[in-house]
Amino acid sequence: MSIHAAVRQFRAGQLWRADGWHADAAFAVGADGRLREPVDRDGEMIGSWVLPGMPNLHSHAFQRAMAGLAERKGRADDSFWSWRETMYAFAATIGPDELQAIAAQLYVEMLKAGYTHVCEFHYLHHQPDGTPYAPPEAMSLALVEAAREAGIGLTLLPVLYISGGFDGRALSARQRRFGHAVDAYLRLLETLRRQESDEVCVGIALHSLRAVPEPALREVLGSQLAGTGPIHIHIAEQIGEVQDCLATRGARPVEWLFDHAAVDARWCLVHATHLTEAETLQLACSGAVAGLCPTTEANLGDGLFSLAAYQDAGGTLGIGSDSHISISPVEELRWLEYGQRLSTRHRNIAARHEGDSVGETLWRAALRGGAQASGQPVGELRDGARADLIVLDESSPLLAARDARSVLDSFLFAGNTPLVRDVMVGGRWQVRGFRHRDEERIAARYRDVVARLAGS
């Protein structure tokens, strides 16, 4: 048998690599699901436009099932804080079986939209009264199984959540299922590390500075289990959070974090919406990723990230779908750019130099930042990387007469017709001809679960 028998050969009319499009490109996929240099150029032609799949760097899977249920006016001015109460009530209805069904449906939708890896920021740990499940990692395992069902890569980020505010108050009744003492949290990490594989890795998530007191932050980051993997944290999402941090810790959240932790390229600071110029520069220079979720940040009324200043300082960014009111890297990147246009009343903000493409600039930046935040060899079609790729529908009218200079701009900014035709993850086709290999079964189970939750 040939030594190359387990290696599959492919070709693309145009293949996106880190330096841009490569015409008539050949590549190979090994039995391990990793990309290899091609043995020859006689492989299967898979499409005219082939791109790396996008990593989704911030997800709360259970919130997929409540998308659209918090859009009625309340008694007072609605904000993130009033939305949070709706979310808490919904979270109380979800157990491991429900979570797996919701997450599997979500992950199918992500794949069909062009996401091939997801960072799951997971804090729904225990039963509603705070009692651990048997086993304690049951909810985390539900997410691992959902990712395996759907065929998406997963960075599982179990969340440390200790206090209900900067003042150290105890968790409220609705927050008890989120909470861990540090020792229990470290045991959870140790247990979950046994689930790691080529498609699954486990990092650390600190919910926020208001939920993680300084001694706990030091203990977790100083433990052997902190390892070398990714570290994620919600930070500076809301003005109220900034004000509370100033009042109790004498510093703004990002300022305080940099003074008390060695923030580097392992870190992903999610949202980072309300930063001073000095904080923006500090974040950019640290090598950490700014984890931006424009559709959720818009839905919650969070505010706008300082994109141009951050880019000009060399900052790294990625995108996430967060609460899943939208599940589309196209829409996240489109609204990242459109928010800047609305606030500055100018166009083409992300493209910082004359002649640059906005679409190429944003896609390249989000691939790089998403890969870094995931801690996995994804986001680039190079030798040794995981074979995660998407194939665009060249027959779509939206791509008619487009060439390598214009196709990514059209993909991101020309209409809402789905253009992701085929999706490969780890060398395995998960979506062909716009259909996921198991979407009917997964969707039927999801519908049953949501109907049951609605009646509870």
C-alpha cells in the first residue's frame, strides 16, 4: 500500500492563506486531520473560493434557546442588567440533557455559518439550587458531547464565579449554580483536562473582576493547572461595571487587571468596550486578544469598541457570537465595521491604509485573534494546522464577476444570502451543499427540548 494512501489530495481555484489568495492551489489532508503539503496537483477540486474556517472566541451555548425572548419593554429603562434577570430565569430551567440538545443545535448553526471552532465560556455548572450534579462535571460534559455530535472544534472554558459583586457579596439565589470555591474549581479543571483531544482543549475563564476576588484570581493563575492554555475574562463591558470597580478597587477594570496579573498573548479580554486611550494602548501592546461580540454588544446596549485606535496600536482581535442573537461571522464583522461608521460618520474604518480591503482586513484579523484565543492550530491553511475550512458558493449571484480583489468584501457586505456551501473540520466534511450531515435529528431534538422548556 502506498505511504500516501491515507492522505487526501485537494485543489482550490483560490485558496486563502495568511498572505492572501493563492490561485490554483493544491493541499493535502492527512489521516490525523491536519493539513500537509500536496504530493501532487491531481487532487479533488472542491471549489473556486476556499477560506479557513472562523474560530468563534466567545459563546454561552444555553442562551441560544432564549434568543428573542428579551425584546419587550420593561417597567424601567432596559439595560444589560435587566436582560441579565431574564437570562437567570431561563438558565434555571436547563439541565445536562437540555444543554446538550441546545448546544448541538447551536454548533450545527455555527458550522453552516462558517465557524469551525468555538470557545465555550461555560458557567452553568450546578443544579439550580447550587447542588453539584453527579458527576460534578455533567454540564461541561454535555458541551463536549454536543461539540462531538456536531463536529465542531471546542475550547472549553469552565468559569470561576465566586462573588456577586465587587463588594464581595454572596451569590444570589439565581447565581448559585454558577459558583465554585477555588479548590472545587481546580478539581473541575483537572477532571476536564482528561477530555482533551485534537478537537477539544480546556482553558480557564474568570467570569469577571466583580465575580472573582483578588485572592482567588492569584490562586488560580498561580496553580499548576493554569498551564499554558488560554485564559478568558469578561471585562469593562458596562459603564456600571467600570464605576463599581473604581469605587471598590480604586482603578478601572482593565487598569486593575494589568496591575495584578501578567496579561499576555494567552489572554482574551472579552468585550473591553469601555477603555481609556491608555488602556486601549496597553491592551494592544500586551499581545492579548480583544474578544469582540458586536451583535450581542449592540443587542445589550453595551457600547462600541475603539477599533481604529486599537488597530493602529497593533492590537489583536477576534469575534464571538456570545448570546447568539446572531450566529454569523459575516454579521459580526459587518457590524463591527458599521458601528464604527455610524459613530465616526466615515466609511471603510477597518482598512487603515489606502487601497486596503475592509473585508480582507477584518477576516484576516478575526482568524488570527480567534486562533490565538482558542489555543489551537486553527485559523490558517498551512502545513500542520487542523484542516478547518469553508467553501463559498461560487454559483451565487452575490459573487458573480467577483475576483480575488473583491470576493471577501462581497462575502461580508453584499446581502444576506448564505454563501458557505461546504465546511470541513479536522479533515472531515461536516456540511456539504449547505446541509449538515445530521441536522434533521439534532434540530428535531432541539425543538422538543425548547417546547418542553417553554411549558415549564
